Amino acid sequence: MRRRHSFHRDQAGHSITVNVRSGRLTETELLVDGKEVGFLRERGPGHLPRRLTGELPDSPGHPFSVRLDRPTAGLHLPTCFLELDGRDWPMADQVARTTPDGAPR
């Protein structure tokens, strides 16, 4: 069964998104203002913590990284943080979750 997560944060006038698709292969893409700036493909569910780096398209460029992790061992839902200017900013998971009866919660 494939799992999908999409984390997002608007920061410093830019849109930063991390999309994760896991299954037999786990693909993680990093987008800034809708353009791919980082990509990682791993076999299996992928290893956490996982880090991708990018640069905000300012002049000069502004480097940053995003970190995916699990807050608790055994928990299947990852968390994502934007690391910028020495601070960690949480990124909200945008994927709509459903209840067992299929209704959004």
C-alpha cells in the first residue's frame, strides 16, 4: 500500500513543499515556488531521519534544508521541519486523512 504525504510552509515570501510517496520505492521531492530543487529515491519504506537541501531563489541564494523524521519510534506518520537560519520551522502535513468509514476528518 502506497502512502502519500505533502508538507508545506510559506516562508520568506516563498512556497516550500515536500512530497513523499512510499511503497516499494520511496520518493521524496522538494519544491520551492513549484519548481523541483531536490529529489531522493530509496528502495522500500525509506530511512528516517531523511534530509534534503535546497536554496531559496533570492539574490544571493538562501540555503536551507528540510528534515523528515518520526517523533516516536513505531509511529508511522512522519513529521517535517524546515531548517532555515538556525531555526526549525514545522511544516504542516497537507494530506487529507480519512476515518475507517471513508469520511474526511
